[in-house]
Amino acid sequence: MPIQRRNATILTSTGNEMNATGLSVKADSYYGYTDGFHTIQAVYDNFVGRFRIQATLSLDPSETDWFDLNQDISSYGSITDQAVAWNASGFVQFNANDPADGSQAYSFTGNFTHLRVKMDRAYIGDGETYDLSYGQITQAILSA
């Protein structure tokens, strides 16, 4: 019997938002898969800010069930001239002097029931006012 894998858009264009949370989607463990291998592709357009991947083990998660992934996450993609190392605090950060432009894939392993992504710019400027120089994330896609 073939394994049924799936792809899902979990974040659409963030436009002029300062912060955004993507859709909660069911991950490997929810379906009983035990390999726990996931890949999320983010497409950036001169993006300045933090990109987080969050997970939960809850079958019906509430806001307090989510945690940032701060494990070793492999990065692949067209953003080759930038340091895209995953921060131990659970995010990758792009600054105004070196915004992200292009596609980046992040692969990680974990038997999570749900996954989502977050865009965070609360630390930029006054944390509330969008500026065109902050760019956007045009989409994020999960393959599980």
C-alpha cells in the first residue's frame, strides 16, 4: 500500500502585516506516521523579520499548546548568500541590511500532531507600523 503524503499551503501572502500566524495543519504523528520527516518551503520577497516553525503534540491544540522548534533544522534553497542558520531560540531572522529574497526550504524531524508557521516583526521599529522596506512572505508550504 502506498504511503499517502500531502502538501498544504499553511501561510498565504503576509502583505503589509507586521505579524502573522499560518494555518494549523495535521502533521505526521496525527496520521500515525512514525518517520516524522517534514519540510516547509517559505517564499520570501525582500523579507525582514523572523520566521518560526511551531509544533504541538495535542490532537486538538489550543494557543497554549504550541512551541517553537529550536532543533537542528536543515535549510536548502536559493538564499545562498545569507546565513540562514536556525536560531537556538526557535527562528530564522533576516535583517534590513540583508533581507530574504527567494525560496528557502526547512527540513526537520519530529512526531508532531500539528504544525504551523509564524512571522514575527514585533521587534522592528515600534512593532506595529508596517514599512514597505519590510517586504513579505508570499507563501509557506508544508510537505509531510
